[in-house]
Amino acid sequence: RSRGGGLVSYELYLFDLDDTLIEGHVSRPDPKGPFVQRQPFSEVRVLPGRIERLAALLAGGARIGICTNKAGVAFGHQTIVECNEKALECCRQLGIDGPDGRVSWTECYDHPEGKIKEYRRDSFYRKPGPGMILKSLLFHEIAPAATLFVGDMDSDRLAAEAAGVDFEHADHFFSVA
């Protein structure tokens, strides 16, 4: 992606988590079928090139945010405490665990078909809704035009469009570092 003949530089880079920065713990081989567990939820496996690219973005003065759906809470597969522990481990392994205020983390536990009543709902925050992205923009005080959202699914792209930020697929973003 380029503007004016040069590579676009953003102030804020927002990322989906599973299958964008780390290996997701579940997959859905058949889009209409059930999810299949690939590894334990608590296990964190960083995808190639992610640590270096995030370090370069931070070194260049950019801010970073994670926006991730965690519907496993709505279905009773994980607790919020387990999600928090995983978030800390992800940050540690990705090298973004500094307390300097340049990194944000936003999760949505809701799902309209969830088994846990408290989280069974449609949510403005659940991608493809724009809520997590907009919350991150407010946290960082950065305009949509200065923000790129990187993800691996249509719901990520749709959330970016709804929030008015640019989108790039993770495979492309991490291949052109």
C-alpha cells in the first residue's frame, strides 16, 4: 500500500491476535462446521517475523494495539482470568510488554450464540463491529486516517472499514517488512 509513491507510515498499528500475530488455538476447516482445537488455549506460539516487525514499529515511534475477539469466554471454554494471563504472555513473547503507554490491548468476550448468559449478545465491540478499534483510537488519541488494522479474516477487514481505518491482510503486511 502506498500514498504519494512511498510506503505508508501510520501512527497507530492495530492487530488481530490469533493467526495474525500468534498461532490460533482453534481452526475451522469447514466454515459451516465446528471449531477444532489445535493446541491448548494457554499455549502461545508467535508467528514468524512478528517480533521483529513489532520492534521496528515501536522503534520508529509508532503505537501498537491488539483487538481480539475472545468468544471462548461466552461459550465457557476460557475465563477472563485465563484470557488476561494469555494476554500478558503474548505481550511478553512479542516484546511489547513495556509500561510506556504505547501499547493497548482490547478483547471482546461476547458472542450472540454464547452459552454464558452474561456474554450472549451482539456487541458493538465484537468484530466485525468497530468498537474495539474505536476504543483503541480513543486510548491512543490517534485519528482513523493515521491508523492501519492488520488481520487475517473478513471480520477484521469489515471492522476496519466500519471504523474508517485502513486494512491490510496479515500475510501481506508481514511479507513486506
